[in-house]
Amino acid sequence: MSASMTGYGRGEAAGAERRLIVEIKSVNNRYCDIQIRMPRLFAALENRVREMVASRVARGKLDLYITYEDRSAQASQVRYDAGLVHAYALALREMASRENMPDGLNAGLIARFNDVLQVEPGVVPMDEVQALLEHALNQALDGLCKMRALEGARMADDIRERAQRLETMRQGVAARAPQVVTAYRQRLTDRVQELFGDQASSLVSEERLAVEIAMYADKCAIDEELVRLQSHLKQLQEGIGLDEPVGKKLDFLVQEINREINTIGSKANDLNLVQDVVTMKSEVEKIREQVQNLE
């Protein structure tokens, strides 16, 4: 079933002392573009994350956010350099005394200086963390793919309906096309009669009229375009139901459909046909907008 490239998924996994949340947002893109925002300690797992996402998603721009909370005794600790703090305190007091400045010394002031506070990373059991990450990521991907599938199904229904409208209009154009030549024959005959009156038959032969009409019919013939258009519309209907990424294929078909309709419009020497072409082009544009958001 066709899937949209727009969606959202969230997953959460927790152990006794650790908790991990994964969120994924996706929008349409020509390729599979994965952007990951995560704590540095997950750097070694980035390739695994990309593999898991790419195995479930073929196209789209995906923003993935990983939030990690560690409540264990082995979590990161913040310590201060006692020797450096003592040295800063002595220097500040000496400066205040010599310059006759008030002594506003406090811990907050010294903590702003470089290297006073130091973060010591805790011991992280990567096997446990990876298991939590994969569990949360699978949950998020399940939610993302479900939303994309639901949206894709709605879009597919809309595309099918519009494609059927196009086929109905195509049949109307095919039925109208022969009448264009018949109408031209009548206009040409009437014009000759108007110009030459009773002498029309002697001055302009039936053979000459037949040649003119044949040239006109050849110039405005749209039989081949109508056959190709029918084929493209059939392929569009069939492609929507395939259980695989079809966005690029359908986008190509929509371009071909638009090309055939444009050609029909350029050949149409009839007001009704021109109006039909305008309506058809409007439907194709709406299909194109939907197709460009399909995976």
C-alpha cells in the first residue's frame, strides 16, 4: 500500500535506573535523509540507528531525537578542582586588598572560571542502553509507519478518484474528436457556398474539399495521444495499489499524463475540447501534489 512521507512516531523504553525516549518526524524528500540529534554517549550506536530507520523507511526527510535519562549511581558526576579553587580565591582576595575593592568572593563567582567544574562521565552499560534504544526506536518507527500508511491510504483514494475522472474526460474527448472534423467539413462547405454561390460546385471540386478536410483532420488528430493517455492512467491506478515505494514511478507517470494532455490541447481546434483540457490539467496538478508526498 502506498505510504505518505509525512508522519510522526514516539517510543519509550525504561529500565530500573535508565529511561530513553525516541521521537521521529518525517516530511517529503526526494531521498532518505536522516538527521539524528542525540547525546554524545550514543555516537557509537549511530550507524545502528541509521540501519534500523533505513530498513523501514525508503524516502523522506527524517528528524530523529533521542532523550536519555540516567538515575543510577554510576551516572555522570560534577566535581570541582579544589586546588584551582584555592588558587583563584587567594588571587581574588589579594586583588581586592591591593586595589581597595570590596571582597565579594563567593562560590558562584569562582565557578564561572575555566576548568573549575569538571564533568566526569559515569560508567554506562552500553549493552543495556542499546537494548533500550532499539526497543524505543522500534516503537517510534511503528508509530511513524502507521501514520504514514494511514495518510498514504487517504491520498491513494483521492488519486484513484481523480484518475477515474480523467479517464471519464478522456473518453469524452475521444467521442468529441471526430465531431471536430465533421464540424470543419460543414464550415468549409458553407464558406465555399457563401463565397461562390451557385458556381461553388464548378469552381471548387469535391476532391479539393476532401484534400483540405484530410489535411485538417491529420493536423488535429489526437488518437495516439488518447491511447497513450489511457495507458498512463491505467498504470497510475495499478501503481497506487502496489505494496512498495511508488512515489518516483507515479511522479514520472504524472509528467507523462500532463505531456499528453498538453499535446491534445495544442492540437484541439475546438472550444469544448479546450475547456476539457483545462479541466484535465487542473486534475493532473492536484494528483501531482499528492504524488509528490508519496514514498
